[in-house]
Amino acid sequence: MLPSALAAAILFSVSDPSSDALGDGAYTLPAAKRDASQLDIRTFSALDNNGKLEFQFSMGRVQNLDKAPNGFSNAVIDVFIGTGRGGNTDLGNSGFVTRANSGWYYWIRATPWGVTLKRDKNADLVNLPSSRTAKANADAANIFIQTDIPVGAYTYYAMSSLYDSLTPTGIAQPQAEPSPLKLLSPLENAPSALDIVFENRQILLWSNREVPPLNEPQLGTNPLLFTGIVGAALVLITTIWGLFNFSKRDTF
């Protein structure tokens, strides 16, 4: 693990099933890039590094045979950051979308040769700060992405794709026509994402191509919210009971 990650505190972490970096299972990688473990996300973690968001992707394997500056060669890593309400619902050019009203406001893409950070124009509506800095590096088992986004209560979408320098997007686009040089899929309009962080079998996502958010707030995991709701309910019940008793007294 790199020094920056050693100093960071875990905000959120989730495991992803291993050996599932071939989309719905029917994708075929190009002959020269058949090592799917380099695209296989095993764990996704959001970290607090001195008040700024950092991400750690534990991979099946990290190699850098092309000597790329970010320390890995085959993968493209996408992270989408939302607030649980509003935002852009199109998950980049992955071929997937979010649920309605549960999109993203920041999109980070780390390729072997660079990192881009996009802030959605509607981020101002929810008072999210501007952010321009993101960088990536790797060790033998992990890919790290550092940002200048302040730590907060966020939802996430995370995925990997195959790097291809010859496409406009920098990611390999699946095709049905057989070729040892291309990423293949028998699906019509096949998504380019190959591994999506999802605790269940990701083949389920290929049916409607909609991805649920990670770190979605749950009533049972937020005791303050739960206490507030219970308290409001008790006040309502007490008020109704009091009005009922008052109306009964008026009848005598």
C-alpha cells in the first residue's frame, strides 16, 4: 500500500466478486490482453486523506508492461460521485445509467496515461465545490486515485473497462464481428464496462443496464435519522390521542 493510503481513514468499503471482469460473462478480451485479472476489481474503498477524498481499488493483479506513468497498463477506472439525490444519470460512456434522481456530480476517469475529473453543471444546485485535481498511481495489487474533493456524505458508482488508445474515449468498444484484436460481445449495443462494483452477481445489471448506488443511505444504519422519525411519530400520536380525549370530554 502506498504512503498516502496508509495515512487515510476508511469512509466506505465494499467487496466485489472475483473473476467477474468479463461483463455478463460472454465478453472476450483481445488476444494480446487476455489477462482479465488486471480489470478485476476485488475491493472498492473511499478514504479520507486529510479531508480530501481518495479511492483505493484492490485488483486481481496490477501490471505495467507498457511503463505507463500511472503504474498500470490495461485498466480504465471510472468513479462517479453523487449525493443520493439529483445529478447526471448517464454513467459516462459505459453503457449504463443510474436510477432516476440518483445520479452523479463528479466523474473521475483514470487511464494508464492520465486522469480526468468532470464536475456536472448542476453541482452548483447542491452547493458542491469546484474540483480540478485528480491523480492516480498503483502498487502491485491496488490502484489509487487522489482528489481535492472535500470529504462528505456521498454515494458512488465504480467500474473498470479495457484501455484502448485508438478510440476517442480511450476505452475499448465491444463488437460482435470476430477479431483477435478487438473486445468482443454477442450483445447488441454491448456496454463497454467490464467490471462494475456490485455485491451481487453483476450479470443482473446487464438486463436493464441500471446500476444502484454504493453507500446508499439506509434508515437502519442512520440512528439519528431513525430517532428523529420515531420522535416525530410519537409526537403525532400523542397529539391525535389528546385531541381524541378532548373531543370525548366535549360530548358529556
